[in-house]
Amino acid sequence: MTTRRSRASRPTECICVNCGEVVHGRANTRQRGPDTAWFAHCRPCADLIADQMQPLGLLPDHSVDVYQCRACGSLRVCRTGWRTRCHICLDERSAGLSLAAGNRLLARLPDEPGLADQVRHFAGLAAIDTIPTRAAAEFQAAIALGEELDRHRRDGWIDLAGDVHGLPWYGERQAPYSHGIWGLHLRCDSWQRLRDRTCAQCPPEPDDRTFAALRDTPYLLYLVRHRGLLKFGVGGASRVRQHLRAGAQLVEVVEGRHADVIEAEAVLKRQKRAAGEPLRWWRTRRMPESFGAGTEVVRNGVRIRLGDYLRDGIDVTDSFTSTPGTTRDSAR
């Protein structure tokens, strides 16, 4: 997909979605780089992020694969052999349109100090630091991605990954062009494209409500521990208990508005990636099945207090301590 600058008489002139420079010619030529993540890129922008994403090889029997950003760890689905990029991360060449969503968000922050705190947490800034436009734009993209995935989230599915047309540059979904939302269904241990929110191999489950309908309903941000690893995530009470039945120890559960919980998770994901090196494969193999591929797992030494991310939330940890066979591990 390209942003056209001219009429049909000059059909190959377009604008690089990342930096805004005008490029001519067909994709993957000297001046114009290969189209990436549905949009035209100039050659320097395309070269800059050529190695940004690594394929995980999770979907060998399909025409698509799951890719992971080497910088922030977020997942994206793309057709095998195509070029994609992170839904969230911009770069030093990002300008103009790429930063517009960040500018819109910055304009709201003087009247929304709680949101400003969330953005600073996301960017790893101190309370007195000025928020860069790029950081605000990346925060907006992270929230848009979280909302899109949460429309498909349900108990029993983990490691949801999708392809959201318009990210990271627009801060929202621009069009329905997509390779779909994929996830791992724990009951049958198979990766599938989520269609109508049901598993193709298992009996149907009740339909989920939309994100818009859930926005103001209670939702949970949780933290559990297993063998020196911490797992955070969002979901309902059944999701928390699923981890406990798998042998994890309860650390903390905070309840808040659905929309606020999604924002808090986005901040946690970014900070978690900055806390240290990715987990070694042999450590992830020791995790409970409910932890999935480990995209929301950190080492036990990483300090996490959920109340710092969901400040208007209510601590409901005690409501889970009566679960048979589990205890609350309160060590920090």
C-alpha cells in the first residue's frame, strides 16, 4: 500500500511513509526501497529496519509466520518472504506523518496527568523529563496494538499476534488489510488464525464482547512466579487460576478498567524488554504451558509492582489466595 502524491500520469511517485520524502520508480529500486508493512519506503528507511524483525518459525504449515521485534520484543504476523516491521518502534528517520499521533497525544497530557505518567513509564523517563514526540507516538501505537489484539483475546488463547495496517505511523488501524490475528490455543496446542473467536479443532465457546463494550468493565492485571521467572499479563479470574493450577505462585493481582489495564500492560511490555537480555531457550522450556512462548516473562530479579502501572486499580490478590493448592508468594 502506498500514499499517492500524483495523478495517473505519474503513478510511481509516492511518499515514504516513515520519513515523508518523495520517492520515484517501482519498489525495490535504487531510490525507492522495498515496500514494507504494506507501505512504501525510501531506500534509506527500508535499509535502516531491514534486520529489525526476526522470524520465529512458529507457523511452518502456513503461508505466514510470526516475527519478533529485536528491540521491544513485540510480535507481528507477516506473509513468509514479505518485508515487515515492528508495530510500535519508530526510528531516527521517522518524521512528519510518523510523529503526528505523538503530537496529538502530547497535546492531551497537560489535562491528563495520569496519562502523562503512563507515557513516561513506557518511555523509561523520570517524572520531570520532557516526553519526546517519538516516545508519545510509540506509546499510542502500543495502545492501538493492545486494543486490536484484545478484541480477539479470550481465555485459553495465548501469544496473540497480528498484522495491524497503519502501525506504527498512524497510531491507529487505517484499513482492514491484514494477515489476520493468530494465537496458540492451549487446549489443542495448535497455532491458528482466530476467526469468529473460536477454535477450528475444539467445540465452540461463547462469543466474546468487543473491546468497545468492555472498555469500562473490570479487568485484571496479574503477576505470578514460577522457578525464578515472573509472568505478567491481563485477563479474567479464570486466566489467573489457569496459571496457579499449572504450578505458578501468586504475586499480585490488580483490578481496573479494561482500557486502563490494556494501557498498563503496554507499558509493562516495553519496560520488561529494557530490563535485560531475552530469556535463554532452556529457561523458557521449564515454564508452565500456560506461560506460552515467554513474551511476557522476565527474570525473578526484575522488580515489578503492578500498582505503579495501574494506579487507580484495586488490589484483589487476596481473593485468589484461597485457591486450593496455591499460596501467595509476597516476596518482591
